[in-house]
Amino acid sequence: MIAIRTHGLTKRFGKLTAVDHLDLVIEQGTLYGLIGPNGAGKTTTLRLLAGLLEPSEGEIYLDGQRVRDAQQASRVIGYMPDFFGVYEDMMVWEYLDFFARCYHIPAAQRQQIVDELLALVDLTEKRDAYVQTLSRGMRQRLCLAHALVHDPQILLLDEPASGLDPRARVEMRELLRELRAMGKTIVVSSHILSELAEMCDAVGIIEQGRLLVSAPLQEVYRQVKQDRTLRLRVLSDQERAIALMRNYPGIGEVYAANGDHIEANFVGDDAATAALLTHLTAQGVAVVSFGETANDLEDVFLRITQGIVS
């Protein structure tokens, strides 16, 4: 089932086109990374989906239903902005209870919802603390709990790890994985591409308000980088192994890396890769390890985008 679909979604601010005829499709239960240069239109896209901005053109469908007003969007969307305000003179539980009231959740249910959300974001021990005493990482988790208070099926998170220390980023990443396991559809805008590569099922790359590519992560890698980088280590006679590889079909550049390792650019599928390994061992090369290096989302991002802002 499709959780989010847009047709020709466009937003203009005067002469500036921030989002330009965006056709986006995100399947239910996906953790989707929306990436792009500063000024590419990511935040505007999320605000359009959340119903906080009215499109200049185009249509938005959430869970198969066309969105016609902000109230309709708010029922199925949980939105966490990149810059958020908190009521610092409230206690943590009061903060969540306040927003539960805003969603007209009955009093009999609010305490249970607050307790469950605090447990989910690991803030139970801070239940009676004032919001102003929380660290930035704790505030980020509290604002995520706020976005979840009405149990939305779709979460839109704009730079949720911004300004967090390494430990807090790990905690946020694990929390997003847990939410995905609960069946939530999550769209994350972030500049920390290495973390998106670790946790996202699919990514969309946007520049000048236009969607350049949108696909499962591995498919994006294949679209952008037609070859693969093989990495192997041999027991001895590294130079002979390099010479054999240079003469093998589909092999591009071959070079020694990190001392006793060999890396090579190779155009070929899994069967061709297995055939290369068979060839090396048949020629008497004692291969200790053999595999493909991990794809780099930052490299893909740099290949696709030009660094142009709207």
C-alpha cells in the first residue's frame, strides 16, 4: 500500500519555486530519507505534506486519500520540525498531556498514552522534570513523542538528529528503527548521510525543488554507480594477483590499498564476480578474503547533485 503519493506538487513563494512538480511515492512502512543541498526544498516538501503550507499546484494523497485541508492531514501525520518550541515551564508529562488535549483525546486515555510515549522515548525517569532541565537530546525525543501523541501512521521528521552528540544520534536512530518495526511510515530529512544509509529503506534526492531520484537504497546505488569496487586480500604474491586482475574482462582500475589489500573497479553481476574469484584461485592465487566494498551515500549524493539552490 502507498502511504504518501504526490502528483505535480508545486510551491511558489512569489517568483521563487521552492518545490517544482514533485511526483513522490512512498510505500507504507518505509523509512525514507529525503536528502538534498541546503535550499533544495526538503523542509518545504515536509511542510506541504504536513498540511502547514498550501500547494500552489498539485495533489497530495495520504493513505490513499486526497488531502483537501490541513485538518485532514493532521489526523494521519505526525510532524517534527527542525526548529521546535517547547513550553519550558511545564513538566515533561504535562507537555505531552497538553498536546493530547489539543487532539481531543479523552481524559481516561491521556495518562496511559503519556506513560506509553515516555517509555517509548526513554524519558519515564524524567516524567516530573521541567522541560527546561532536559538536554537537547532529551528534548528531541520529547518532541518526537509529541508528534506521536495521536498515534499517526506517518511521521515527517525534519533533521531529527540536528545538534545531537554521537550517543544521542545513536539513540534517535534506534528509536526510528523501532517505530518502523511498529509499522509507521517515516520520512526523515537529514544532512547526516552516513546515518541515513544505515537505517533507510529508500531515499529521494531533491535539488532546486525537483526530485532527481527516488528508489530503494540499493537501486539508487546501482543507478548511479554502474561498477562495483571489489576488495580482496591474498596470502602472498600481491603483484601477480594484481596483474591477473588487470587482464580480466570487466576489470578497470586495480590498486593496492591499506597495505596487503587489493581494490578493483569491476563491471559485472554476482555471477561474474564469482567467476573472477574462481579464476584467481584456479591460477594459484591464495585468496584470504574477497568481497565488495560498501556503497557510499555521500558519493552518490555528490554524483547526482550540483550544489545548486532554488
